[in-house]
Amino acid sequence: MTDSSHGPSRSDLLRSALPAALVGAGGAVVLFGVDAIAEVLHHVWWESLPHALGVDGEARWWAAIILVVTGVLVGLTLAKAPGHGGHDTATVELVSPPLPLKTLPGVAVALILGLAGGVSLGPEGPIIMVATGLAVLAYRRFLPQVPLPMVLMISTSAMLGAMLGTPVASALVLSSVLGGTAAGQLWDRLFAPLVAAGAGAVVYHLLGGTSWDMGLPAYTAHWVDLVSAAVIAVVGAVLGALAAGTFAPAHRAFRRLGGPVVYVTAGGVLLAVLALIGGQITMFKGANETAEIIANRDEYAIGTLALIVVVKLAAIVVSGAAGFRGGRIFPAMFTGVALGVLAHAIVPGVPLALSVASGVLGVVFAVGRDGWIALFAGVLISGSVTVLPILCVAVLPVWLVLTRAPHMLVHEEPAAPAPAPAS
């Protein structure tokens, strides 16, 4: 029996481990499956079909066509699928209320279409909705005594572990959610979520999922780096905050156009225009594009890098506000990397690993409004723990800049109650 004054017993924790590990492993399989299906569709749209038509699949005009088609297909999915593609990811945090089972296929279809079609959103929002829906169903069936908030934490942690390749990010995020005052309470409550995150990370890695090793040069800290990192991170935060300020107005503007087929298609058209301007490097969730821009950094002029940063931020706003389903953290990471490469190109004396980590810190903090995730993302992309002390200083001015800045999140007004019938 659990002693509430001392938290759960050792046996309670052990009993929670196996179900959490199964959720983590299952989440990794779901993520890998969604990635695989999206990759197959990507191959058809961007390689097989252009080859069959005798056109260049890397041409900007082809990208524009695919984005418009993607807008139409996602709009139809939201209009016709049960549950209309789940929660609007522009209006919810990573942890959102669980969805009925019948709505999950629509969520997955909308996500896969966006990932394959080049929309500037990552998988994190919808894939957590899918994982949460399945986890809640399983826990209610087999372990109904586990509280719903804990199930949400376990499923979210599992997906974060799988997507980012380590349970560390889950620990950082959930520690601010699950904290308590009793001794040992925080870690007791983190036990099952971290088991899920660890299982998700290991299984996704063994399945051959995306790696975040960008092969950046080794970094050695210098005193001047404190200033360099702070400047780059603050610039990233300001740019991210400016984009965030346009998010809610853009969301309202799209909804005024009519139903989802109309406003999501309109979003696809605007994304097509941005693709014509910035090219395919400014499209997709950003993982492959991050590796590409780092590997080919010497081929980009300073003006081109600046254009990529601006276009990508605009694409994130349009993608999220127009109703496409997906998260904004992954494309924000790419934007931060592009900003870091730009800073390094302007001042080559700034170490590349530091400039990239600082750019990611600033942009991700502004877009996601989670300092832990921003710090973790900067270290993850740089591949060097040595940058962490520098980032811990650079985050302070970023924090001040963003204190009253708008969030890239739409707060929907609750529906007005229906008027009472006349007596």
C-alpha cells in the first residue's frame, strides 16, 4: 500500500515500469511508422512523379504545386475525417486533452500529408495526440486506476524521448509540470514517464530513426563567447517573437475565409509563394534541411542565409495558422541553425557550434516558450556539452527579451452559451 506522506513505494514504482516501457516502445513504433509512410509519399511526390512526367522534382515551381495540392488534401481531411483532424495544433500545447479513438486516423493522415508535402511543421503535436489517444485507451482497459494526468505525461514523455533521441528532454519539460513539495515526490512521479521516454528513445534508435548528430566541429569555450552567444540568441529571440506576434492575427484571418478546405488551401498557396522565394531548403520539418545547410554552409551567401531565416519563420507562421497539423519546435530548430550559420558567415571567428547552438536557443525559446527545451535543443544540435555553460548565461538576456513577448499560440475564446428559451 502506498504511504502518501512518503510517496509511492518501491513495488509501486516497479509495477509502473513495464506498462510505461510498453507505451514508450509503442510510441517509438508509431512515430517510426508515420515517418516511414510520410517518406514513401515524399518519394512518390518528389521523385517518382517528377521522373514519370519528365520534370525536375527539385524545381521551385514543382514545390509550389505540391504545396497547393497538400493544402487541398489536408483541408479535405479536416473537413471530412471524424474529429476534423483532432485539436487545432495552433491552439494547444504539447500536452492536450485526449481524443476519441475514431479521430486518430484523421490526425495521422493530416500529419503525414503535411510532412510529405513540405509544410513547415514537425510531427510533435499530432503524433503526441495519437500516442496519447492510444495510451489512454490501453490504460483505461488494463490499468484504470492510473490517473489520466499521469497517462498523459507518460505518453508525451514517450514521444519526446523518441523524437529527440533521449529521455533528458522529457525530464526537463516534465519537471516543471510534475514538481511537488514533498521529499522525493518529483522523481517518484517522473519515474514512469522517464521509463517511457527511455524505451521510446532506444526503440526508435534501434529502428533506424532520425539522428540529430550534425557533425559540427569540436568546440572550446572562450571568454568572448559569452558575448557572442548572447547577441546571437537575443537576435533569434527577437525574430521569433516578431513571428509569434503575427501568429494569432494570421490564424483569425485564415478562419475568416470559410471552411477548412478554403483556408488550408489558401495556406498552401501562401506556402507555395514562400517556396518560390526561398526554395526547398525552407520547407519541411527541418531535420534533413538542418544537416544540409550545415554541410553546405560555404555555398550560401550571407544574403541568401538571411532570406532563408526570414522565409522559414514566415512559413512556420503560415503553416501553423492556416490549419496544417504539426508542431513548431522542429522547424524553429532549423531556423535557429540557419541563423547560427548566418552569424558564423558574418563573423567567422565565432565558432560554428556555438553560433548554431545560440541561434537555436533564441528561436526555439521564442517559438516554444520553454527554456528547458530551448537549452536542450541548442546542446543537441551542437553535439557538445561544452556549450551548455555558455548557453546558460546567454539564456538570461533572452529570458528578459521574451518576458512580455507574445506566444506563438492561439487562445480561443470559449463559445458563448446558448440563450435561454423564452418562458
